[in-house]
Amino acid sequence: MSKLSEWIKSVSWDDPNQVDDYLSSCSIEEFLNLIEYLRNIIDEDYHHYEYNPYTFLPNNELSGFGGCSEISCKLRRARQFATFSAIYADDVFLQLNYITSEHFSPDSFSDDDTSYFEGLKYLFYCDISVILEYLPLIEADIAHIEPVRKTYCPDCFQRALLNQNKSIDISSVKKLVEDKVIIEVIHLDESSNTVVVEIKNIDDFFQGENLIIELNPMIAKHMAKEDKKLGVKNKKRPFWIGLINDFVDDEFASSCYYASYCRNDNAKLITSKPSDCMFSSIIQGEDVNTVLATFNNLPQYDMPFITNISILDALRLRNIEHESFNRYRSALDKAVKEQCKTNSKVEWKDIYNDILYPEYNKLDLQLKNIKSGAYSKTFGDILLLSGAITGGKLVGFQTFAPLLVTAGIGLGANLIKNVAENTAKMKENDYYYLWRLKNVK
């Protein structure tokens, strides 16, 4: 079992209120010691896994650890990716935003720096809250936390992470972003050195969204008045060009870490950002346009035809119906590849309408025939049979006949054999696992 998971449960931090209570009263020294301890056990938990085609590394926006800093937004994205992982992945590697950061330094604190301390406690709270969304997957040895990131000097960075002897030139990307973006100051408070800006036209990094960021107060304090004007569309002033270049550098650094982790963990990157594909193609020496065209044609990672399911139910069902689980993944992969041959964007609704929906109907009909053929008895017996087959309690079909016998139904050997044979045929359907999952109540 994961040491991180064991520790979380030992201190009752699987209840977020307990995390709140701790952070409201801890000292800086306690806080720093705790982070050092967690960094150590995360490093101890980490190990390499053998290659399989269902090992993934999500970018930080998808996993919930990065992206928008609002906690409810983080948890929504984390639940979405955790659900996807429960019904599709064998291994998922996750990067924490703060706890394992390469920028963590105990020496950067001072006792009178309370506002900075409060900000870091919030980052810590976000990391722990998102970890709790993945806790069932961590305990199932599906989700794994990447180890503490190392700090490199700029000259060594790419060589250490990517085995690149020659620095990768991203000046063309910086120029592209610099020409497109518009930066506007949308909030200013001189008394607290608070400057909030909105960055527009960055679809390569955040599709369909603008980026809103609050500048570091120490940076805001030394900004020129011309750069702080509310509503002004800043673009060519040196301060903002520097900000954009730093932003692109940070995004490229993240992509380098992604590439390094994917190589070390034999994982496939899952991303919703064209910029990750753009940087990946530059790192690998591939044609940018070809990589972006492939990215744009792929369906999003999530599966909207499976909604409102319990991660625990999905994990229990994949253990009970392990063969069906593997069969459905292979069939779904094949279906997506076939759709991708059309050179047009693949939508999940097309997969659902053309493949899944007809198969669901076929299984529903088979279930209906089993029920109508097996019973001319009481309505209560029919309800029991239906509940056993659709898996309301996640019982496998291999335990179905004994369940009926012990319930005292007295169906007779031939009838039980007939039901078992027909239900076995249902399990041969490629999408039986998904059908079972959507019927869990």
C-alpha cells in the first residue's frame, strides 16, 4: 500500500476539514517539516512500472493540480480525470503543483512574512484536496505521484531532462505568442501591490479561454505606472514582453518535464493544450503542423457517455469483470483508430451513436429475453433476477446461479443452466463492461 495513502488515513486527512484545522493553527516550522516529510515518502513510493499501453501522464490542467487556482475548479477537473482513469487506465502518473515543486525552499521563509505563508498554505491545501480525489486510485495502485522535481541551471536543464546536448530554440514560439496576445490590467490595488491581468488570444495554451493571473506583489511593487493602467491593452512594452517570454519559458519547462516523465515511466501524455503538442514536436524534432493536425483530430480524453458513476464502483466492477474490462478497452481503441482514418475530427458522440448505443440496446434486449424466458413466476422473483444481472450490488455472473439458489427461488437445474448460458453470451459483447457500469445503481 502507498505510504502516502497510509499516512493520510493515519492522521484522518481523508476528511478535508481535518486539513483545514491543521493549517489554521500550524507554525511555519511545523509546515516546513511536514512538507519535507511528505516529499520523502512520495519519493519512497515512486518506482518504475513495466510498459503497458494504458499508462498515462495527464498535463497538470487535466489532473487538477495545475490550471485555474480556484479549489472547486481543481476538484471538478480532478474528479473528471480520476473517473476516466478508473474506467480506462492501468497506471496514471500525477505531478503535484507545490509539495513536490523544484522551487520549494525552507530558506525562503521569514516569521513576519505572513501573507506569503498564507498563500503557500493554500497551495498545499489544493494539492492535498486533489490527492484525496485520487485516493481510491492510489490505493488500487493505479494512480502514482511523480517524485520531487530537481532544480537545474538553465544550461543543464534540457541535457538533464531530455538528454539533449544542444539547447532547443523556442524563440519562434515566443515571437508567435508575442504577436498574438493582448494583456489588460483588470484589477489594481496600490496599497497592497495587487495587480491582476487578463491575457487574451492564447488559444495555443488555453483553448477557448483567457488567462487571468495575479502578479507577485514584489514584482507589482516595482512596476512602472504606465504598465499598471487599468483597461490599457498592453502589448509592446518591455515589461509585458518579458512577462510573455517568462510564461512561454514556464510552459516549455513543463513540457520538458512531461517528456522526461513519459520517457521514464513509459507513459503517454494526455493533454488538452495544443502548446504541449507544439513543444513536444520541437523536442522530438518532428513536424509541428503534422503533430498539431493529429492532436486536433483526436477526441478529448474524457468519455461523456459515462456520467455520474462512482469511482469505487468502477474499480470494483473492473476487478469482478476483468476480462470484459480489457476487451472493451481494446474494442474502443480500435473504434477510435478507425474513426481517425477519416481525416476529420473524431467526436465521442459519433463513437457513442455508431457503436456504443447499438451495443447497449443489444444487451438490453438480451437481458429482457433472459428475464421473460426464465420466469412465469412472481413479480418479486423477476425483480430479484433483474437486480442480480444488472449488477446493482456488483455481483459477477459467476456467482449468479448460487445467489438464486440460496435465495430459495427453486428454479430447477435446467432453468439455471439456460440463464447462465445466455448471460455468458452477454459477457462476450465487447462493451459489456461499460453496459454493466452504466446500470450500477
